[in-house]
Amino acid sequence: MIIGLDVGGTHTDGVLIGDGAILAQVKVATDTGNLFDCVWACLDKLTANVEPGAISRAVLSTTLTTNAIAEGKLEKIGVVVSAGPGIDPANFQIGSHYYCVSGSIDHRGREVQPLRAGEIEEIADIFLAQNIRRAAVISKFSVRNPKHELEMARILSRACDIVVAGHSLSATLNFPRRIVTAWLNAAVHPIHKLFFEAVKQSLKSKGFEIPIYVLKADGGTMSFEASINAPEQTIFSGPAASVLGALPFASRQGDTLVLDVGGTTTDIAVFAHGTPLLEPLGGEVSGRKTLIRALKTSSIALGGDSCVEVVDGDLRIGPCRFGSALAYGGSHPTPTDALFVLGKAHSGDVDAARRGLGLVSDRLETGLEETARLVLALSCRKILRAAREMIEEINGKPVYTVKELLGGYKVNPTEILVLGGPAPYLAPLIEEASGIATCAVPQWHVTNAIGAAMAKNTSEVTLFADTERGLALAPEEEFSRPIAKDFDRKAALRLACELLHAKCLKAGASSECENDLEVVEDSQFNMVRDFCTVGRNIRVRVQTRPGLIEECRYLSQSFFNCCVLPECI
Amino acid sequence: MLSSRNKIGLVFFPAFDWAIDATHPEREERLLYTQDQVFEEGLLDIEGIVEFKPDIATVRDIQRVHFCVPDELGVTTQSHLISAGGAKKIGSEVCERNIARGFALVRPPGHHAMRVVHGARGFCNVNIEAIMIEYLRHAYGVDRVAIVDTDCHHGDGTQDIYWHDPDTLFISVHQDGRTLYPGTGFTSEYGGPNAAGTTINLPLPPRTSEEGFLYVLENAILPILDEFKPELIINSAGQDNHYSDPITDMNFSAHGYAELTSRLKPHIAVLEGGYSIESALPYMNVGIILALAGLDYSQIGEPDYNPEQLRQGPEITRRIEKVVEESLSIWKQGPQIRQNNRHQGKFFSRERHIFYDTDRIIETQRESVRACPDCGGLLVIDSRADRGSRILAVHIPRKACAKCREAGYQTFDSTGMEGFDRIFIQDRTTDEYFFRK
């Protein structure tokens, strides 16, 4: 049996899955002030009457780190950057303990200007004096040569308990994003560690010594142990949980559009042949661009609780939201009220919904039910327009080879999956508006928790080799090795796959993980100087994609069977 | 967070799978380190800097500019179409006012490609700036355009294409042709009889440094642009004036290029040459992008940049001042020369040999232009390549008068095929292109 648990902004959902069915499901209101009690209440209910030995794993997706950032409840972090020539690093200041120091490394990873140890020592003294116990160190091109970051970390370790080095978090070239990512890692480190140790301890005291996994923003899981040093990966795992929950129902052949209709917003994601698409570089956290691997999602300010109004004779929905629907005691008419008017929803104040939408229909000079239909149709059109824009953006992403430009893959959805409260009612309307086969995801109330439960590990390894420098480097793995002149792309790929395999196992993947290794980047350039080839410049990136763990891959049929879809409009 | 003062667009197309040949300067590796530097600096994340996917130029786009022998696809690869399409994309976005300025960081380059194309010369097959400009004129009704070519090599292809066009100002600043390929670009080359003075050449002595380039900019280029009043300024932004470039002999720098870009304020910059792929291009391209965006570039520099060491000698300064003086005087005389020529109503002819170094072809050309008081003048080119093809090409300019147009069709219709493999006509008044064979 598997536990999946998703702490959302308003509700915390949990499911217990086993024998191809949902054995138990819980929904409690989220208490942001005390996430632990809330998580524990859920776990307690799910594990009631369950043999401790029967549970094989528990996967948690929480808003813990997300909330901490939103509320600014973070520890003070010292940030030290070494940039060298380029954009003034003062532009990337984050936090109030930000220091720029000497030193420079070039694009090939060669040291141009050494660090000045004295400068770092002085900063260490300041950190000691100000009681700054956590720091992030970042140097430009550290992913080509981590020397300066390692040196800074070594000196600062006399003042700080934890020093995060940028190169260990991502091998992607992007200095400003590396700064933000390292800062986030250091900032959420303590709360993440404290929380999950408490969860593990509590389960243990109840006799459940089960492996705990944490959901990441890219829709993959990592073991609790692996998460301790990568807590930034858990920020914004919420959308990933829902998207993963839709995955069992997606076709493996064509492309799928996933629409998660919430109260305030609708989140949009895309599967290409059954694999969720990722952000090219990383997600955004509180308006700051990062290198945190994240699912590609787009959000439109339109949901079941969006305000419906008439402006200059035109119907308008969103982007504002004023509490819940009238049917649930809110103050403004909403698309949810339209469902009540049409008799598709019952457990609320139907009369309030009719009264509120009645005012809208008066102003439109249309019948009440017709108005309700107009509201839902417009909502669907707006969501679809946002989805089309997102697909255009994905297909418009620049590529750098002739081959890809002429023959590159273009996303073209052949099916739509809808989740969230009003999913079954909206699905036929979306199908009508888009002309694309649309269905509501079964168990749409707890898709997120199911998604968390079923998610498998994702890992990535980037290897950079320069035969002129005689070096192969996988910065995130702290791996470097001398290589011979004849080291080539094939050897690099082999090496990267070995490193990835080891990484996957360490992060809690099953041993079958090599079955879905994917090569994301595989390029080799001859380096020519004075008309002679002097070496090869090789860049290789391999990953395991987000997806479902083996035992859950064929669950979709049984979920369909045990779930009765409501009658559609 | 950084945000750009001007909304700018970038097309970055390094063609990582295309080379002239494995060790040629124009090879896969050329923009690899530029990519690394641009990515690592996070330039594409800056608010107001947008990256576009290149368009793919069409055969029709090429036919507005060139006479390709035997035809367009015979002398280009997909990479050329993408490179020209990259420039076209940036131009369109500027004309649509989606961006204020843009930079097509594309390869292969194009500024050595002339109106008639038998093959590749100076690493260029088709002229990507001219293809863009003629597309913008066709699609957006742009009229007056200025091209400032800052590649170290004389932009002889662009000069050839606009030699007879009084509405296109072509200014080339480059290393003196006596010391570098293609061996042209002297102040005495100032345009055809109907367009005298709208070609300006500024040949600079070897080892010209930042000071010299900026002097030329302030004292010749900017004042001339001011008077010409173009709707669009295009910079053929070759980067081989750099002190570390392996195939040239100048002392320009990344900081200098950024400064030049910031003062020139081109609407569209298009990458041309530049083969110091590790020591110069990464820093120069970052500098140019920041300068276009209106952001601070003062801390951009090569690891070994030392302005004191690069300073030019007084003799170089004197020679540059003389070049500037000469070109200003030509610019001033231009209108009078045009006036004198145009009323003669006859055909002016010139005969030339054109060397295609990349493809090793020698072309012999006889070019005749009708001196015309009312338009750019009918242009007829009889061209023979030593590999055997001979063609006759008739070009009717964009704003041709009825007389020139009529004469053009008459030449096309009445010339017999004897001796010619193909006879072309390019009618820019109707945007049509035909050939007989």
C-alpha cells in the first residue's frame, strides 16, 4: 500500500492506494500555522486499521517551503558571489547580506583571476559577528570549474554551519539564476529538515518505519534523505501533484493538454506522448527565475470562484475573485453559481446562485439559464485561449541547429484532460469549444494526492568534457576526472549514464530506473585553433523523466471502473 | 531585477550542425562560447529582451535581391535560408513595432554576396541584410535605409547590391583594402552614376584602436546619417576588428564595440564575420546586446583587455583623420555628381572581374546602368563565370520610371539566347522575377 499526501493552500488531501484501488481518502482543511498537525491528522486517519508492515512508501507534497518564502519567514542568509567581468553582480543582490568578491573564471573553466582569500576571511568575520550561520557561494562559470566556490565554502565554513555552493544544485549555465537557487536552498534548508524529521519520527513512534519521499516541482520524487540537501526542489510541488495525477489517463501516443480548474486559477500543463513537459531552465519562485527543475505550467486567473460581471454590456469573468460562490455564501456571482443554476450542482444555496446570476442576466437582457450557459462557455473559451498561447510559446522556443529548426517536434494536443471540482461539467463544454476529445479525470477531487502517491523519482546528470583541458566534469555530482585525448561523445554518454544510475538509486529510485534514461543533450564540437583540431568540447545531459512508478502504471483502468462519473451537461 | 531600457529582440541561431568544412573559420564551434557567455550572464532572462525563432527565408525573398546561377537552391543551403530568415524576423519585429531594436546573431554571414551569385565568396552565399531590407520594403513600405558595415572586411557584396540605389546609404568602415580581403573599399568607390555619394567607404589603417573607430563614428558616420535621415539604420555587425582576431590586423575591443553600438543606435544589427571565437566573440556579443538594450556595459571586457597596450600611434590617427576628411567631401559632392550624370540619358558601363575565394570562381561582368533623371536607373548585367555559365540579368529598380521599366522588358524580350545559359529579369516595381533558358 502507498500513501499519497498533498498539502494545498486550502485543503490537505490524502489517499491510501493498494490492490489497484483507492482504499481510503481524507480531506482536511489546511492550517498554514501548523502544517505538521495537519499532515499528521491525515496520516493518522489513513493508517488507522492498517498493519505497519503493509505500507511500502509515503509520498508528501507540501506547501511548507512555498509558504515560508511567501511569508518571508526565512533565516538570514549570507550570499557571496564572484563574478569577474560582465554584468555588474550588484544587480543580482538577494537578501541584505550580499557580498561581491574578486576572482574570475572564463567560459572554458579556466581561472582568469584568482580569489583573494583575505576578502573571504573578512566576510567570514562579518558573518561570525552578525551570527549568520548559513551561506550561499556562487561564482560565474562555476559549473565549468567549481574551484572558486569550493574555496569560498572552505573559508566560510569557520563561520557557518551550512554553505551551499551553486554548482552543486544545477549544471545549467545561468549565473543570476544560480544565485537565486543557491540562496533558496540555504534559506529553506532548516525548516524543511525540521519538518520532515518530525514526520519521520512520528511515523516511527507509531510503528511505521516506511520510506518517505518528497515530491519535487518537476513531478518527480526524491527520498527524504536526498531531499535534505535539495529542499529548494520541493518549492511549488503542488501543481506537479495534480498534473501527475492526470498522467495515468493520458494517451501515450499523442499529446495531452491538462487543465486543472481551481477556485481562483486554472493551471495548464502539457504531456508530449505521455511525458509532462518541463520548463527549459527552471521555475519561477516569487517572481525570481531559478534553476529549479519544474513542470512547465501556465496559470490563468480564471476558476470556479472568479467574479462574473457585466462591463459595458459585455460579460466578463475574472481575473478578480471575491471569496467563494454565492451558493456557498459568497458575495459575487461565479461560474460555480452557473452550475447551480443549470442544476449541475446541488449541495449549496441554489436560490442565492439564481438571484446573483439573475442580476447578470438582467443586464445582459438574456434568460437566466442562457446566461449560465454563456458564463460557462466564455470560461472555457478563455481557458482554451490561454492553453493555445502556452502551446505557441512551447513550439516557438528557439533551437540552435538546422536539423531541429526544420524537423523539430511540435506539440499538437489530441486530447484534453480536465481536473478540479467542476471538471465533469466543464469537460463536454471544452470538447465542444475546442473540437478535441476531452474527458474529466476520474477521482478529480483527490487527483493531487493520487499524483503524489504514484510519482516516481526523477534525476538528471550533466557532464561537460574538454579534451584539450583533459577534464570531464559533472558539477552537481562533485565529480571530475582526467580524460585522455580520445575521450569522445560516446564515452561521455556512458559515463553520464553511470553517474545518473548511481544518483537515481541514491534518491530512492527502483533499480529499473535505467529503463527510462533519456538523453536530453548530446553534442560534441571539434575545437580548432590555427586550422588544427586541438580537442573536443563535449556536452551531455541525461535524465529520468517524470512519470509513474511501475506498480501504478496500469491503475487507470481500475480507477475508471470504481468511479462513477456524474451526468454531464 | 534587471530590465532593459529599450525593448529588444534577439534571434540567436548558431547553426551548431553546419560548417563550410571541418576546420574552416565558419564552422560549428564559431558561436559556441558566445552561447555559453550569453547564457551564463543570464541575458535572455532580462525583462525586455525577447528571443525569437528565426524565420526561414524563401526563394522569393532571395529573388528580390539576387540573380542566382543556376538558381537559388543551387547556391544556398538551409543554413543560409535560416540565417537570412533570422535577419528578416528581427526586421519584421522592428517594423511591427514589437521591439525597438534587434540583433540577428546568426551564421553564416552575407555581406560579401553581390547581386549576381555564382557561388560563395568571403564565406558568404546570399546577402542576408539585403534580403531583409528588400523584404521590409516589400512588406512594410520602408523607403530610406542606411547600412553601416562595421565588419573588418569591406562589405563589397552589400556595396554592389546598393551601388545604384540613391535611397540606400551604405557606409563601410574596414581595414584598408591594400592589406586585407577583398581588396576593395577605397574612398574613391562612392556609388554609381545615379547614386553617387550614397556609398561611403572608410578604409582604416591596420592597428586602428577604439579611439580611431569612435573618431570615425563621431566625425563621419553620425553626421552623414543625420543628413541622410534614414527610416531604418542597419548595422552589419562583423566582429573581426577585434585585437585577437586571427585573420585581421586591427585593435578594436568588446568595450569599443559596445560603445559604438550605443552611439550608433542601430534598429537592427546583423552579425557578419568575427573569428576570434573564444577570446572576443563571447564578450563582444554580450556588450552589443547590453548596449542595444540601453544597459550598463562598462564592466564587459575580455580577460586580457588592456586599453593602454592597444592605443594607436599618432601616424594612424593622422591617416584616419584624412580618410574622414575625404569621405565627408565626397558626401558633400554626391548630389552635384548625381545631378550632372542623370541628365546625360545614356548608359554608363563598367567591366569587372569578381573573385569567389570560397568557391574559387572568377566571374567576369559587364554592368550597364541607364543614367536617369527620374529613378535609380535600369541595370543590365552580362555575367560569365569561368566554370562556364553565362547569364544576362535585367534589374528594374523599385521606384523605376516608366521609361526604364519599358527599356528593361525590351532588353529581356529581345535578347537572343545565343551565348547565354539564362536571361533573368527582376522587376522590383511589381515584385516579379522571371527567367528564360
